[in-house]
Amino acid sequence: MALVAGLSAGGAPGQPRPAREYGIDVQNINGSGCRKKDTAVALSNDNLAVTVLYAGFTAEVTQKVKDARKDCKLMLKIRAPRGNRYVVTNVVQRGYADLADGAAGSLAAVYGYPGATPLYRAERTFKPGSAPWQDTTPATQQWSDCDAHKPFRVDTDIAVTGKSDSTIGSSLTIDSTDADAASTTFGLRWEKC
């Protein structure tokens, strides 16, 4: 009986199980800076990068709004063929700061596995001025579990504070206009377990 149950659970003898492909699943999207319809997550064709694209992840101070903050919390599941695991090697963030005199911006980001020491933590401040920005940081290299991948947490906060000119607002954005200006990219490396 046990033999019959084992065969029926695994499929017919001689038929290989389908291979599990590389991929990414978004388990949760939450926050004032990212809505499901405005956030896209993709695994590169070579499986060596995960890119998160946002539309509308902007903190802004205007004549009426004196303090603005936006946040985004993502929970991702990175999939791989059986017998493989991955490590996040670095994080590249891109955005744009347009801050009037008297305004300041800040970015805080934490990425990693829930319940574990973060693989990546960044804090950055922005002074008045108008320019694109990019931050490339190596990640603490902690391999995922083999064949039992934990969810990967992505928490990002941006804020603009201070005075703004009465006719000109100030903003800080992690927003993408095209694939070459992707907002957050995680470099990956794979190995057999």
C-alpha cells in the first residue's frame, strides 16, 4: 500500500517531474508610496537581478503641506530550480531630488529576510538642489536557504521636511521613467546546494 501511494503521489513511473523555473512572486505590497497598480517587480532575463519599479513613490512639500513622508513595504519570494540558492550581492537605488532652499530630504531603507539581521540598511540625507541621485551599496552576503526560500523583505521610506518657497514645491522621488532609470535593483548570485 505504501508503495502504491508513493507512486501515485510522484506521478507515473518514468515521467520526470517538471523543473521549477527561476521567478519571483510578490506576496505583499503595502504603503503610501506604492500601490499594486503602480509597482512592478521583475527578475532579469539572466536571473542575476531583481528590479522594483515604482510610479508615484514621491514625497512632496508644497505651500500647504509642510512635512511629507512616503513608505513602501514589499514581501517577495524568489524562486529557483531545486538544488539552488541565492545571495543578494548589492543594491542600486536611483531617484531624483528637487529640493528648494530651506527643505531637506531623507531616505531610509532596510532589506532582508523577516526575523533576521538585515542584509542591507541605508540612510541618506539630501540638501537643497535639483539632481538625479544613485546609491550603490554592497549587501551583507547571507545565502538563502536551499529549496526553502524565505520571503525577501523590502522596506523603504522617503521624506521631505522644512520650508518650501511659496511658489515652488520640493520633492524626493524613487520613481522610474524607463527601464534604464529603475528605482531599486538587487544583484543576485546563484549556486548549487
